[in-house]
Amino acid sequence: MADPELTKAFSEHHTKMIETNANVTRIQQQIEDHKSTARSSQLTERVIVSLPEGTRLYESIGRLFVLTAAAEVKEHMKTNQEEAQQKIKQLEKEKQTWETNLKQSEASIRELVSQKRK
């Protein structure tokens, strides 16, 4: 017959594992989204740099397009890249925290099982 303490611990660990996997998947998707945003901004900035002087640039604001100076658009693209990189770093730390918590939970389960076997 299974020890009720072990059963409860395994049940809690299983719940924690499911929650952690869901959060890690969500965070990984957000990281990919931010990487895509950073790449898009970088490519847009490269195209803007290669355009001839005096080219008219329009920036989208909702459903409106506004004539914008090239320098301002470049600055906006750099800002987007920096914000995306900061968010990626933050999400990587959060992902690492979730994974560490799961490993600690696994270690405590192993310790509990080894104590019960003795």
C-alpha cells in the first residue's frame, strides 16, 4: 500500500510539473515573439539606412500613416530592438526560475522517497 505522504508529494509534484511546463512554454513563445520583433526592427533599420536621402517615410500609428523623418524612424527601430532584448533577458531569467523550482521539487521528492525506504 502506498504511503499517503508520498502519494500527496507525488501529486503536488505532478501538478507543479504541469504548471511549470505550461509556463515555460508560454515564456518560450514570448521570447520567440520578442526575437521576431527585434529581427523585424533590425531589418527595417537596415532598409532605411540604404534608402537615398530625402525618401519619404511613413510610420504606422494604428490605422493612420504619418510622414516621419528617417532619423526618427531609425531611432524608433533601435528603441524597439533594445526593448525586445531587455524583455528577452527578463523572460530568460523567469524561465530559469521556473526550471530551478521544478528541479528543487524533484530533489525533495527523491529525498522523501529515500527517507521512506530506510
